[in-house]
Amino acid sequence: MLVKRAEQAMIRAKSAALKSVGLTPSQYVALFELDRQPGITAATLARACLVTPQAMMILLKTMEQQGLITRSSHPRHPSVLELHMTEVGREALHGARERVDPIEQRVFGAFSPKDEAAFRGFLLRFIEAFGGE
């Protein structure tokens, strides 16, 4: 239950910060991943964001309507749609990072460098225990 409480506290803080730039946490994560992997498919993005393909399609439709992303056919595989961030999306991501990064820094700033390293190690072991990356 402690992990869930920590996750909820982080989500509440990030949600409030992201609201000021007009993004949801899901949109932020999607833009973050698109920044890391321009041109990925919706299925790949869904896996990276830990949501179902159906949920991702709904999210992408909204993001496209907001002008945050575009979808275009793959040059060699016309039936595959690639996702790209627009300039509006890049600006939104930049603004979001300016608000979210201090939250994450505050969390890790609560630990000494030694404790932070141990905490990060514990989190990685926690993820690995479930077969994660």
C-alpha cells in the first residue's frame, strides 16, 4: 500500500502542475515518449505508456485534435502510421517539463546522495521483480 500511496502523491502533484499547461499526465507521458522515439507507432507508444492500444487511440485522437501530434504514413509501409510531435506539442512538452522536473527534483532532493542511489536501486529491483525493464 505504501508504493500506491507514493505513486498517488506523485500523480496528484504532477497532475496539478500539468494542468497549467493544458496536459494530462497521460498526454505528458505520450509526448515524452514521442520526443524520445519520433515516428513510433501507436502500438509501440501504448506499450511504452503502459496503456491498452484502445486507450492509446482515444488519447491520440484528443492529442491530434489539440494539435499536439500528427499521424502520417510510413514511407515504406503505407498501412503503418507514424506519430510525430508538432511544434505545439514540443512547446507543451517544454512547458510541462519546466513544471514536472522540479517535482521530481524535490522528491529526490529529500534524500542524501547515498540514500538517493539506494532508493533508485530499490526501485529498479522492484521493477525487475515484476519482469520490467
